[in-house]
Amino acid sequence: MLSACAPQEVTPVNQAPQAQAVHPAWPKLSPARKADPQLEARIESILKTLTPAQKVAQIIQPDIRWMTVADMRQYGFGSYLNGGGAFPGDNKAATAAQWLALAEQMYQAGLDASLDGAAIPPLWGTDAVHGHNNVRGATVFPHNIGLGASANAGLVEAIGRATAAEVAATGIQWIFAPTVAVARDDRWGRSYESYSEDPALVRFLGAALVRGIQGDVQSANWLQGQSRLATAKHYLGDGGTAGGRDQGNTTLDEAELVRLHAQGYLSTLDAGVQTVMASFNSIHGSKMHGNRYLLTDVLKQQLGFDGIVVGDWNGHGQLPGCSNQRCAAAINAGIDIIMVPEDWKVMYQNTLAQAQAGEISPARLDDAVRRILRVKLRSGLFDQSPAQIAGAGDQQLIGHPAHQALARDAVRQSLVLLKNNGGLLPLQPKLQVLVAGDGADSIPKQSGGWTVSWQGTGTTNADFPQGRTIYSGIAAQVKAAGGQTELSPDGRYQQKPDVAIVVIGENPYAEFDGDVSSLDYQAGQNQDEALLKRLKAAGIKVVTVFLSGRPLWVNPELNASDAFVAAWLPGTAGDAVAELLFRKPDGSVPYDFRGTLPFSWPKTPDSLPLNAGDAASADKVLFGLGYGLSYQSEAAGAASGLVVQKDLAVLDETTVASVKASSQLALFERRPAAGLHLQLLGVDGTATEVMANKAATADGSLQLSAVNWQKQEDALALNWQQGGATLQLHSSEPLDLSRYGQLVFDLKWQQAPAQAVTLAMSCGSGCGGRLDLSPLFAAKAAGQWQKITVDLACFAKAGAALNHLYQPFVLHSAGSAALSLANIRVTPATAAADISCAGE
């Protein structure tokens, strides 16, 4: 049986679920677009010809990595997607024509009734969340947090139109945006996908992006031409989870849930959004994918939504009694399309069996398919293939000059000036300028997650042929005025500069991979703080450009800077950052700062949660919601609502020691921590940096691939083909781990390695300590994950200087071996160690 190993759902057969009374906080709405009787009649005429198998196919959504055109022809799926990091033919450099070719092939296969008996074209959905960010050469706009800083609905609407045009050029019909989450705890890894902590701003800007993508809902041109389908996500309460944990639990009462987290849905429904994506999170312990009250009674009935409710990536599989391959409960709750990227075949067969057995009622299945057909007909999908769209396959639309100009304008409007002591900015460009920091010349870092790949990792500047780094913009400004620049990521210079511009910040992440326990920037590492203080101590004026997906506690970095700019994640138009930092050669000011904070900025690393209007937040805010300095005169500043520049006093750094001492420090959780690099060393010592989810040494002696353990790609599979190769975490600046007590990591092996496997910490040439792990393999069970704890004192006794480490984790095998590794961290000494030096 297909479902023999799956958890069994308890679903009453042929028993209609009872609607709940809707809380009075919810308004009563009608569809923004009135029903078209002719269109509705056409829906019914198609629906009555479909068999249960054909209907079930309409509600299944696979990913292009695990399906083919032949599969589409055989099953006739209603839709499909390319998740982050999925490309036609697995080709990251695919052109618009190659994307279009796949779209056209899928479309024609859906119309081919020779195998499945139905001729219904499919929708293709994509996460174009800040431009068409999966496509090489596309314009990548600032993430939503930066657009929130602009507070400019016209700008956001224009970005929606530009994004839709580039998506249309690749033949894709459906955009999984906007995210209208209201992030209320900045520790959440998706905070940068939120426009603001302020629901009013989210409501305002979310509707604007929908209008840009779909067009005016009351216009005759709505959803026509290059307009695409938009998606309001993630419904509901994803930004309100306890502790800011992704996919966690939101426990607000319903009136507060509506006040804080429903506003973006009310406005996007009013703008005519045609699809809504269900969230991974729970409401009072009930997973949203199975919450019939909120999906059906509220969204579809009370709010009058007549479009598609689509599930998120295997979100149905998280429901009690469900799996990724079987879940009538999600469909019965109101999910119309099940996003099942990989297990679509078994899901299709199980869902068909459940429909035939009455576990999914004919009425519920018809309702889902009716909604899918309505959206397809409204968008003209039956009338125009991807290749017939205006501009289809036109590579010139990808990264079009007009879109790049729009992106530069968006960057200029999104930057927030937090400090400008002594009026250092704007700078005269005819200077000797040092440009430092690992973000200065990195388009991947300035663009963040959901850029080419899911996590925004595994890319280089070469993957962005239309992109410009922040350094490139600075160099152009300075050169044009007759000045000179020196690029030095570590801040060491050949000629003492007049000023240093240091570009630092968070490395790319997405979703749960970005969850943090503290807002302390670089907690326990502090390489960037040390860089800034070194420059300051040399008597150099310092301008810090801070790249981040959220506000962070940066008091030490602020103190070490004369000027400090929150640049968020600006995307591919990094050169626009420089336009606000410099005067023109004639001394005039070309652009002023206009951005204001869309989130409250923390005074201490433990000031959480932090939101305007909350009494508990009042004394924890360093810079409040709406704060932002400008170059304007006092009168102009007051008129605009911007704060006039003033010197910032020295900030308190005293809380940092206690917070850092009590916290664990992650060295590797799905990726290296900031400042660390994961490397593979071959037998001859040649290093290969791991930049993607697969890597190998140049000599093939060690191979690495990301694998799934508790979450997607959260562990590493390591295969030593021969002895002598090494995996290591490397830092260019020494780390001080002396305040911690234990090294902890998760390890799995199917059989104990035949030859020695050692673990080391290195503090430079001839300095370090190495331990033999062989006793662990003998003492612990194979075939299951084991938490390994090692006292750091053991490394110290073996010769490692814990306050000066360049390689805090070095794993070496003397022979062939296969190990899986995850979650490398250092912690206080709170548990009995597997390798202990007690009593020695």
C-alpha cells in the first residue's frame, strides 16, 4: 500500500464540517472583483467534465527538480513551482529563453489530453520576492525591510510592475509575493521579508506591491499583458511567534491577531490579490495548514476571498496524523493547492484514494478546483501560452536599464542614517578613501537570502552580471573627483586614508536558518568591532555601512564609528549607496537620506521583543520606529518629519560581557557563522572553500553534500574516499573562545571508521590541540544521531590557545570514512562531556 508506513488521519467520511462563529474583530468583506457570470458558467462547464483523478491533479503542485514535462503530460497537474535554487535543467545561468522554453513545454503538456484526458494549462509559481531573484542577470531590489524604510507605496508599486515584467519574460505566471508578515520579534529569521513591525505600514505597502504585480483590480487591463498573479503570505501570524521562532506558535487573542497580523491581508484582498499562501506557524498550537476556522470560515467566507489558498513547502506534512505524502486534513481545512515538491506522485495517489473513499468530500474537491479554474480564467491562462506573452524570452527585459534605475532609486530611499557625528557625511570625494569590510565588494552579501539560491549562498559576483557592489560605487565617485580608493576587506592599508568606509553585516540566510537567540551582532566573535576600533585608534574617521536583515545590537560598532548607515539588504544596485555618502565634486549634495526605521532599534542585546507602542519596550529602544537623520536644515528636517542630524553620545557596552558569557555560540548551523569559512583540505593540503550544497577537494579525497535531518539541508554528509583529507572551519581573524567550556556537535555514522578520526583546534602554525575520536565510535551506537560534547580544556591541555584560534573545528580522517555532521557550537560547561579532562 502507498500509505502503509504513513500516519493515519482520522477523517469522518461524508460528514460536512461545521462552521465556527467568526470573531467580531473580523470585518465582513466582498470580493474586490465582482463575479463574472460568463466566466463562472465556463468554470462550471469545465468542472463537470472532470473526473476525480483530473480534479486531484489540479490541486497537486510539484517542483521542477522532481518532475518532468512527461509527468505533466501524464498527470496534468494544475500548477508547479521552482523553489529557491531550482532552475531549468539545473542550470543556474539559464537565459530567459531557456526559462520560457520550459514554461511553454509544460503549458503544452498540460493542454495535451492524450494521456490524462484533460486539457487544462498549468500555472508556474516562483518566489520572486525582491525582483525575479532566481534568474541570472535579473534586477534584485532591496528586500522588504528596506522598502519599509522608504515608506513609499508608489515606489513599491513600480517595483511590482518591473518584477512582473521580468517574470513574464521567462514565461512564469505566478509570483509568491508579497510577504505581509508583521515581524514583532527581530530574532525571527524572516524579519527582512517584513516591511515593518507596524501593521499600518505593512497594510499600505503590501497592497501597493499587489497593484504593481496584478494591475488595478477595477481596470479592464487587470491581470492582462505582463501583469502576473500575486500571493499574500504567510497567512496568518507568522511574524508573531513566541521567541521569533520560524514556524513557531503565535498565542495572541483573536482581536490582537486581527489588529497586528491580519492588516496586510485585508488590504491585499481589497487590492484583488488572487492567491493566499498558508503559513507554517501555529495559532494556539493549531497548525495553520489545518486551521479550518481561519482558512475557510474567516478567509473564504467572512473576508469573501474567492481565489486560491496554496500551501507552503510540505506544510501539510506537519499536521498531526499527516505526512508529506498524505494529508486530507489540510485539504478539508481549506488548502486548495498542496505544495508537495518531491513526493507528488504518492501524494497524488493517496489524495485520489481519499477522495474516492469520501475522506475528502466531492464538494470540497470541487470548491478547490473551481477556485483554481477561476484564477486561471481571470488571468487569461487558457487564451495565451507563455510564448505569446509580450516580451516572452526577451533577455533584454532581464535586468532592463529602467529596472536598474528603479532599483538604484529604491536603494537611495531605503538607507537610514543613524549617526553622523560632527557632520562627517556627506564626504568630499577628492580624498584617499579606504574601503574595508567583507561586504564592500560582495553582491551576494548585500543581496541576502532568496537570491539565486534559497539561502542566498553559493554565489559570487559573477552570478550578477548586471549588479554593482557598494565598493564599485564608492570607487566611481572618488575617481571622478580625482581622489583615490584602496579596497582592503581586513582594513589593512598601504597608504593611510583620510577616511575609511567599512561595509559589514550579516551573511545571507533564509527562513529558520536566520533565527537567532540574541540580537547581539557577532556575539562572541566581534571581528568587525575589532576592525572598526583598530581604524579608530589609528586616528582615521570611520563611516560604517551596515548590511542586515533586521535591527541588531551594535553599540560597540556605533561607538567605533563617526557615521553609521543602516543599509539593510539593498540588492544588486549597491553602487547607489555611495551616492548618499559623497558630495559632488563642486561641493553640492546630490541626494539626502530619506529612509526612516521600519523597526525599533535595540538599546541592549536582550531587549526583546521590541515594538512601538508596547509599554514594556519604552526603555529598551535606542532608535525608535520612524527615526532617521538627514542632511537637511532644521526647518526642512522638521517639515519632512526626519530628525535633524545631531551628535550621538557614547553608548553603553557594559551588558555585552554578561550576555555573551552566558550564551552558546554557533560556529556552524547549516552554514558557517559570520567570519568563518568552511573548507575542505585535500591530501596535499590544497583548500577548497564550500560555497554551495555540494563540494569536493581538488583531488577527490573528500566529498561533501548537504542533506536533510530535522529540516531542509541542515546537515553535512562527509565521505572520505581515502585517508588524509580534512574538513575545517577557518577564520582570518583569531577567535577568543576562552569564555566557553565545551565544544558540542551532532554526529552520525553507519559504521565506525576503520582508521583514526581526529578533532582539533588550531591557533596557527605549530599551535593547536588534537583529540582522537575513536573511543566515541566504540562507545556510542551507529546509525543514529549522537550529540557529542568535548571539554574545551582538553584542547587547551593538548596545546591549543583558546583565546587565539584560527581553526576552531578541524576534522581529519586517516582512512576512508562516512560521517554526517551538524550544529557545531561552543557552550558553557553545563553537561557531562563525552571527552573530558577532569582529574588529569
